Amino acid sequence: MKKIIAALVVLAGLAAAGILADQAVERERDYHRLIDHGDDALSRGQTFVAIEAYSGAIALKRGSMLAYLKRGEAHQRRGDTPEMLAAALRDLRTAAALDPGSTRTLEKLGDVNVQLRRFANAAENYEAYIRLDDHSAEIFYKLGLASRGDGRLTRAISALQQAVTINPNFHEAHYLLGLCLKDREQLAEARAAFDRAIALSPAFIPAREELAELYRLQNRTRDELEQLNALFALDPAKPERLIAVGLAHLRAANRELAVVTLGRAAELFPETPGVYAALGQVWLEAAEDSGDASDLRKALEALEPIATQTTATSETMGHFGRALMLAGEHARAEIVLRQASQRFPTDPDVLPHLATVAQRLGHLDEARQALVRYAVLVDEDREKASHAVWIADLSMKLNDAVSAAAWYEKSEALGTTDASVVVRLADAQAKAGKLDEARATVERALEKDPADAAARALARRLQAR
């Protein structure tokens, strides 16, 4: 009897094992079916369906790196919100934990971190990939991209140099290397990188744009024009390409070619305001140089219809304001220039012109505010010292001796050598109640020019106090 019972137990165990084996086979079959279904949905752009399928696969097989990886990739493909990208990041981190040696997972983690602008994290992911496999030019390129985003230019340049060593024909890597070198102000090396990118891919527009900008910064107008003309040939449907050519001719002091080029742009793109803004700029500069009334009339005719539109840029409105100043319409010029200074993004060059016309009309505080704002916005102002003196003079007229003294001192620190400025500084210090400082300053003025009448008169007044 015992033998019979034992046999029955064995048979039951075998049956249970068979059932479990069948269930395991069925679960494995369902798992692969869901993975295939997700792949098929993803290939047709049905990311939601793919995510559901991969989620089902994960439910069947919690330890599946592949299912988490694929669901993470589907979340990334659907990544139209930060939440979706965060979900991708969670799945990819799980996949990486399940298989730390998966380079595909590390790459995808880096890609998602780049999309989330977590550049330092992305760089770590790409570096982890490279520690496993250092033969991929694309990963070195991505490391360069992430490193530049993180502000680590040395690492970016090194990675990109490695990318172009592995694949010398990788034109995007040469381009990005040029950007990094330009960021480092290594302009000759940057130009060589852009040239190489263009040599490899002559129709690669971003490299030509950067090269044209580089030549503009170096005042190499002929070379700039070569690139701008090439850009127009590659991209003839964009009016800004031809406008750029016209304005480059203007910078090269070739006004006739600028007018011809922009006239052609007006024929090709008659509905584009930027064409007329550029033409107005050409005629305005001609009028400012020559004082010719016909040039000024052409400038006003070109600028007024577009500068008065709600879509007008700050720069265009500024040009119109300057033309009105030249025409003697100062009150209207002040209104236009004030509006231009309030239009975002603001063209900083508008502000000194606003200061000029506001001062002419007796609006001294507005003139001073415009100049102070200009000083804040523009770091590389060649006239920074003279602008500081201008602000100080306006402050004195506004009976603000404390501010005046500060701005006169700033002008001195910026290299002003005019002895009269030192005298004005002493006067401002005296009116601000800083008599000892004023006496010391006027002594400096007299050391520069013992015969300076204003300094001598101020010195006498200070001695009497």
C-alpha cells in the first residue's frame, strides 16, 4: 500500500512539474510575443501601444533587461514631456542595473540625459560606454556634445579629436569641434575645423553659417561674402540669405552692390519686411555720411511702413528713429526710439540715440537711464569711457553729484585722460560734500595742467571752504 501511495505522489509531482514547465514555456512564448508586438508597434510609430506591450513583457519577466531597455526607448521616442523622459530614464537605469555591460543602454541613458539637459550625467554615461568600447566615433561625438553643454571645453575638444581620428570623414564632428574651438577663441583652429567639415560635406549649411560669422568677426568681408553667396545658392527660398549678402556688401563699404543685391531681394521676396529694413539701413547710412536729402527720403520711405508695424524689430525701429532725428523730427524720433528700447529683444545700439534725442528735448533723466542701461547691456563698448563721462555730466545737470562722481571715477578707471574730466570729478566730489577728496583730485588736475583756469578757480573755491 505504501508503495502505491509513493508512486502516486511521484506521478503527481511529475504532473505538477509538467504543468509548471508548460506554464513556463507559455510565459516565455507570451513574453516574446509581447516584445515582438512592441517592436512592431514602435516601427509604426505607435509608441503608446509599444509601451503597453513592453509593460506586459516586464510583468511576465521582471528580470528582463531587454524589456526595460525597449520600454525606456519607447518612452524616449514618445518624449514630448519631461515626465515621459523621466520615465525613460527610470527604465533605462533599471536596464543598466540588470546588465551593467550593455553599451546600448549606456548610450540611451546619455541620450535621454542630453534631452533633459543633464549634460554632466550624459557625459558620465558616454564615458562609461567608452570604458567598455572605445572604438565608436559617434559616442566620442556625443561625449563632446554633452561636455560642451556642461561647459567643459577641454574634455569636449579631446573627445571630438578622438571622434575625427576614428572617423576622419565625420563632418558633424569636425563642425562641433570648430564650435568648441571658437568658444575657446581659437579662431584659426576653429576655421580649419569648419573648412574640413565643408570639404567633407559642401552642402552642410551650419558649418558655412559659422564660417561666415567667423569671417565677419575678423573683418574678412570677401571670404564672408563667399560663404554667404554659397548659403544663398544652397538655400534660395530663405530671404535672409540674400539680405545677409546685401548687408555684407554694406559693411564692405560697397553701397551700390548692397542696393543692387537688396533690390533683387525685394523682387524675389516682395512681402518680406526684412528686405525693406535692410534697404532702409543702406539709405540711412548713406544719408548720415553725405547729408543727401534724397538718400534720407529713400530711407524714410523704406523704413516707415515696416517700423510702424507691431511686428517690427527693435533694430528696425531704431533705424527709423535715427532717420527721423536726421530729418529734424525729434519729438517723433524720441517716441519711436523709446518704443524700440522697450521692444524685446532690444537692440542696444538704440539706447545712445535715444539718449541723444532725449537730451536735446530736455529729458535728461530719460537720457541718463538709456545710457546706464546701455552700459549694463554692452560689455565691449569702445566708447565706454566717453559714455561714462556723458552719464556723469547728465547726473550733474540733474543735481545728482554722488552719481556724477562715481561715473567720473569710472571714466578715469577706463582710461580717460582729459584733464577737464578730472576737474569735473573734483567739482562733483565737492558738491557731494567730499571736500578732502575734491581737494586731492583738483591737485591732480593742476599737476596735469598748472595753467588750467577751471582747475585753478575750483582750487580757490575749495581753499575758501
